[in-house]
Amino acid sequence: MIGPIFGFVGFVRGHISARKRSGNRLDRLQYCEGYAISFLLSATLPGIAVGRFVGLR
């Protein structure tokens, strides 16, 4: 459950970053995708750690 949350946060962060750099619509979408993927990948280890701590397998 932590992955989609991080992905959404990354999506929003990418949009803000592209807007700050005056990107057009396609630039914003590319930044959103890139940030969402990187945030999703960074959420993998905490997600595994939380799952093992709680006892899920």
C-alpha cells in the first residue's frame, strides 16, 4: 500500500518541478512519469520492511 502513495507523491512532485521550469504539457507528463517511477522504486524497500515487521509474507 505504500507504493501507490509514493507513486502519487512522485507524480505530483514531478508536475510541480516541470511547472516551475516552465515546461509544456508533454514535459510535465514526462516529469510526472519519471518522478512517479523513481518514487515507486524507492518505496520498494520500506514496503518490504514494513511487511516483514508486521508479519506479512
